[in-house]
Amino acid sequence: MGSLRRRLGLHIEPVSSRRWSLRVAFIFAVLGILVVVSFFIYMSRVRSTPSGGSNYAYGEQTYTQAKTELTAPDNIAVTVDKGATITWDGSDDIRIIGYNVYRFKASEDPGSKVNAAIISDNVYHDDEGTMFNSYAVSTVDTNGREGKISAPVVAVAEPVSLTGLTPTQKPELIQNKTFTDTPQQSLPPTMVGCTADGATYLGVWYLEHYNEVTGKQLMVTPYYGDSFSFTFTGDSVAVISTRHWNYGIMDVYIDGELRQQVDLYSPEVVVNDTVFSTSGLGSGAHTIKLVCTGRKNPDANFTFINVEALQIK
């Protein structure tokens, strides 16, 4: 029989060896099935997790890291003195690692974040902040996800920019406006008031009213890039402004050319001051433009610029 098997090339393994091979194959098959099942379970959990969130367990409680679950800070307060200082109550939520602060120029302003890095404390000082800003604060969790933003809060006191003068009424918000047919106190023929026909203001400005200034009113802004422009016919033009310790630096352009940078800071209030003048412009129409640089003298409190009137000859 043995010789017959050899002639036919047949080799029969022992029964015990075949059983061992079947056991190994069965084990690998079970492991493969477990891997596939585990993968599908994982994918189903990933799909069921809310957008923007992941689950983390702390002790016996599980939190879903969703933006809507991170509440806004409480008791936000703003004070203004050479910038704006914003404070709020710190959160005892163990997920919170810091905060973001947002500045708003006006009620319809969408706001912009002012901190470059996450704030770990519960106080922030905005060097460019003014009494015309409002601020809001949001929380940030360990994954960098941001929670709800608080309601904007204004400064505890909202003084006008020219302390030391006599205001006749509250400031008026002016935004992206060109004045037309606006009544104003009569001025000499060569004087053009800040709300004269054709006076154009881009950005957020405030019309303030004082007995002491030209025409009893002036336009003010503290915001970088905001501008005033006026087109006139004449050979010369001068800018009449107020100097004050709250005021910063403005650029003066004539027909698109930068003519001068004017520092409006003064340790004392100076009204009706000729801060810029030029002549020899030639006949025809010319355009003057004043731009807030957002910069200031180191001794100044803020970056306001202002215009009382223009003198044109």
C-alpha cells in the first residue's frame, strides 16, 4: 500500500495536524470579523456625533463639546482710561482654557476680535479702546472651540471726547454719510462747517456739539482708516480743528497726495486752531481728505481726530 501511495504521489496528513490548521484558520476568521465589526461601529458613532463636537468623559459625567454648550461669561464691565479695560467673571467649567474679546464700533457693527492669542486671565486691556466702543467676551475650550459671545457692554461712563468744554447735547452717530442741505449756524463766507453740503464721512463718526467750537459742532472719530473728504473750488484751504489730550494723529491729503501728518494732541484744550493750511493749488476743483491713522502721541489718551471746519479762499 505504501508503495502504491508513492507511485500515485499521494500524501495524507495526520488527522491531528489537519485539526490544528482548521483551528488557526477559524481564529483568524473570527479576528477578521471582529475588526470589520469594530470599524463599522466606530464609523456609526462618528456620524452620530453632532457637528463641531466630540465626547469627553470626566468621572461619571460625559460632556458634548458643542459650541452652544459653552456659555458666555458673566458680569462683564468696561472702563475707559488711555484705552479700555474689560473684566469678567472667570468660568469654573473644567473645559474652559481661556477667552476671546470682541470690540464693536456701533450697534450694527459685527465686531472684531481684539486679542491675538487666547486670554487665560479674566481681564484684558485694549490700547485702542475708546468710550464709543462696546465689548463682548466668549469662552474657548481645550480644543480651541469657541462658545457663545456675550451681549456687548459699553463703558461704565460714556464721556464725550472733549472733557473741559461745554456740550449742548449728546453726540450723534454718523456712519458712511454725505451731508446735503444740513442746517448749520451761519459762518463767514470763506468757512465751510463740518456738516456742509458735500461733506463725506466714511466709517463711524460722532457729531459733537459744544458752544466753544466753530459752528458749535465738530465731527470726531477714533477709528483707523475712517476719513472725511470735501471737494471745493479755490486756491487755498485750511483745516480748523480742536487740540486735546484725547486726540491722535491724522493724515491730510490734497487731490490724493499726502501733504502732512498732523498731531492733534495738546495737554490743554485748544479750539478753533488752524492745524493745517496750504495755498497755490491753482484754479479748478480740489479735494481735501483727512484720515485717522489710529496712532497717537505717547502722552495722548486716545486716537481721536476731528474737524470743526475748513477755510477756503
